Amino acid sequence: MDDKDNFAIYYLVVPCAVLSLLIHPSTTHHIFNRLCWAFCVYLEAVSVLPQLRVMQNTKIVEPFTAHYVFALGVARFLSCAHWILQVLETRGRLLTALGYGLWPPMVLLSEIVQTFILADFCYYYVKSVVGGQLVLRLPSGVPAIIVKLSKADCKVGNHLHFE
């Protein structure tokens, strides 16, 4: 499995760390707390990319993994919708509670990025459940992987095999 897990984690951690040094909350909390908060927000936005890469490399997705990633995508969509609705409902006052400058828009942008990373997987997951065929196209230009499934293949305990 180590050969399938070829996503270098520093491609996520380093940009998130640099971004957190550049754009972080402007609240009255200690600078270390503000940097950690920013780093967590940015890292959470892209943290699912290694899992999606492993799924693409192994060409096998066990149903419970697919169900988990789908549930994560739904949760992220609802969270993103919640924050956008809160900003609209408060006419932007919520953003001022987060601080000023680039930080408040970056928090929303991070939510949106995470939602869109998972939205593609969720779209094809739903399409596969409805149609009995799984077409998984991962973000960042990874080519599509197509598999035909019968209804029996969608039961717990079976593996989804990619061709």
C-alpha cells in the first residue's frame, strides 16, 4: 500500500504553513494561536487530497471508504452553505467578528475549496448509486476511471474495482 500512497504531504503542509504566516486572523488572541487557527483552516481545506490520490492509485475503493468520502462531502457542503447563509443573514457582520483584512474572505474561500474538492466525487458517487456505474474523476486533472457495477456490487463488503 505504501507504493500507492505517493502524495508527498509537504505539498500540502508547506503551502498551508506559508499561507498561515501571510494571512491569519487579526483578533486579540496570541499570535501563535492565530497562526495555528489559520494553518488548520487551510490544511483542512485540502486534507482529503491524499485520500483521493490513494483511491485513484489503488483503483479499488471499498464501499465503506466511498460512503465515508461521500458523507464527508455532504457534511462539507452543508457547512459551507451554513457559513455563506450566516454571512448573508448578518449582512457581513459575521465577517467582522473573524477580524479584518484578507482573513475573513480566506476562511470562506477555504470552505468553498474544500466543498468543491469533494463535490466532484459526490456527484459521481450519486450517479453511480443511481445508475449502477461508478465514474470517478478526481480533482486536479486526474483522468476519469470508469467501472460498471451491478446492484449486488454496491452491497457492503464488496470492493469497487477500477479498470
